[in-house]
Amino acid sequence: MVKKDLSFKAVIFDMDGVITKTALTHASAWKKMFDDYLRKRESEHGESFKEFTHMGDYLPYVDGKPRYKGVKSFLESRGISIPFGDPDDKPGAETCCGLGNRKNEAFNEVLDRDGVEIYPSTLALIKELKAAGIPMGVASSSKNCQPVLIAVDLLRFFDVRVDGEVSAELNLSGKPEPDIFTTACDVLKVSYSDSIVVEDAVSGVQAGAKGNFGFTLGIAREDNRKDLEENGADFVVEDLDEIGGLDGLDQLFIKYSK
Ligand SMILES: [Mg+2]
């Protein structure tokens, strides 16, 4: 294997919205679950229904966060307080965990029906990094990370996976805390300042900034460049096809790393 002389030592990728086109699948599953729940509250408690929106609710309160934390964070923003519950709660139980589990059911229904698509530019970069001998990690809040990456035959490219399942086992704090990224670097035995974080969510670039990673690259898939820049991304693109491959990534690291 050719080991190229590059300025960085590892790259840690988020999955949903960075590797796989599953960010919108998550967004629509969340919307369905929350709108159903808010309508139920309207009929049972007389609270007037205000729909769950992508820009106003999903992106600031839910995107990138662990499942139950996302539920809690959105409900708090609406002044709704329900018990946190337990991850074993039945889907639809009126707890943060029950609602999160219902969202997961909706998500899996869509995945089973439509399958998973990947971003070609991300795959191309992953292949270049592999050929150059750069260790890679995947750091995702998702508990579906492993089955999704197996389904698209990409798990084999990653030297470490720190996802929702691993986070629960190790009791790691989710994004916007940097723990899942720092844990991935620790396993790879690479310093944070020599590592690149690639993220599409506000909570993810916040984690990149908090963890003092060498370079946090934001991917603004949602016309949200400014939000990513203001929350900790060192540089923002709309797709990885803009960076000029491995050499381009190296140049960006040299220019922007701290
Ligand atoms: Mg993401």
C-alpha cells in the first residue's frame, strides 16, 4: 500500500448526509412522528397544532443528535415535558424513548422500501484515502450505522466505528459533545489536531470545534452554509466534489488547521 505524505493523519466521517443519502429519510421520519404526536396533543390537551418544520425544528434541535436527545431537545423547545423513559419503551409510548423508537420504526420502513443511496463524491474520497493508507473512522449518532454501512458494502473501509450502539455501551455523550469523534481518534491512536472531521449537521460541526480537531469540514447539503460556519466548521462545501480530491483536502488542511 502506498503511504502518501499528507499533512493529516486520519479522517473521521459522519454517516447520514455525509456518506449516505439518509439525512432526508431521517428528517421525514422525524416529521411524521412529531406531527402525529403534536396532533394527538391537540386533541387530548387542546394545544393548538403547530407543525414540525425542517428549518425551524429539525435542523436546530434534532439533526445529528442521538435519537432520544433529539426528542427531548425538540419537545423542550415547544415547552413540552414528558418522562425520558427507557430505551426498551414500546414505539409510541409517551416518553422521549417511546417517541424516538416510533421514529426509528418509520425510518426502517422507508429504508426497507427504498434502500440506501451513497454520495459518489464521498465514496471517491474514501477510496483515495484508503489507497493512501490514511486511517478512517465513522462517527455517527445512529444506532443503524452498522447495518446501513454493511448494506452498501462500505463498512470494510473504516478502521473504527463509533456509533449510537457503541456510544450506549461506552456511555459516551452524543453530539454536540465531541466524545464520539475523540473516541474514534483514540482508537486509531491519532491526535485530534492531526485529524479531520467531516460533518453535515450543526451539532456535528459544534462537536468538531469543541474537540479541537485539526480541521472540521462542513458539508452544507441544505443551503445552511452560514449555520455550519457559525457553529464551528473551518471550511464549508456543498458536496465533496468541490475539494479536489485527496490533494485538495491536504491543501485545505494546511491552510485551515489550527
Ligand atoms: Mg449527518
